[in-house]
Amino acid sequence: MEQITIERVPSKVYWKRKKKLGSAAKKSPRQGKMGQIAFNALVAALFFLIIASACAAMLNFKSLWYDTLIKPPFMPRPHIFVTGSASMFAILGYVFYHALSSGNRAHIVGIAINGVFYVMVVYLFYILKSPLGSFIVISVLVAQTATVMVETWRAKRARALLLLPVILWQCYMLLLVYFILMLN
């Protein structure tokens, strides 16, 4: 008589890795990705909120020096200027978020330098009362933003086109400062 042996075949569940009870610190790849997205969004938002706050803290539309400046006829009202600048910072924050997500260090540094240039422009114009210094920094800012736009164009063309209104706003600021410089 033959003997029949029964072999236990491992199931698919058996081959899966079992989670340890104490591994609550480990996250699934999806949770880690969501955490990274939230972190990048937080960093981008905080960076440009700090830049915008620094610029707003230095604005002084009520100073005697600013009131005595001869301004060009196409100078916007202060609330329109602040709204345009806030929109520009929002666009730059969005592009900065995507630069952080992609991990391209050159792009990240370029946008961070762009933010620092904005603070320099406001500091030179309103604190040091130097339209010439402000004009020079805005000229460099436009060139630097064009460089960031080219770098973004290589990665994602739609995001690069978002920088077009930013460059147009910067050219408008450059034109304003140029006319203020020539009229005074």
C-alpha cells in the first residue's frame, strides 16, 4: 500500500511581509509622498509670505520723500500696485513649489534669489531713497527672472508661461522707476 503525504502549500498571504506591531513610525510610500508635497507647499508659501511681508513692512507711501517725487502719469494707485505684487508673489510661490517638488537645485536657488531681489528693490527705493539703485536691481531682476523662465521652460513649458506676467510686471516696475529717475 502506498503512503499519501499531504504537503502544505504556502499561500500568497504567507509570502507577504508582515508588519511589525511597533512599526507605526514607518509610513507607506503614498503617505510619505503626501507628506513631502505638504512640506514643499508649506516651504514655498512661507518663503514668499516672508518676502511679501518684508516688502510690505518697508513700503512707505506716506513719507514726505515719496510725496515730493514727480511721478509718471501712468503710476498706479497704491492698492493696485500692492494687488499686482501679491499676484506676482502667488505665481512665484507656485513655481517655487514645483521647483521644490522636482528637486532641481539650480531652479530652487534661482527663484530664492528672485525673492531676495524683490526685498532689495523695496529697500533701496523706500528706505535708502535711491531710485537709481532700485533701477539697477530691477534690471538684474528682469534678467534673472528670464533665466528662471528658461530653466523652467526646459522642465515644464506651461509653468514657464506663468512667469510671463511676472516678467511683464517687472518691466512695468522698471519703466516706473526709470520715469521717476528721469523726472526727479
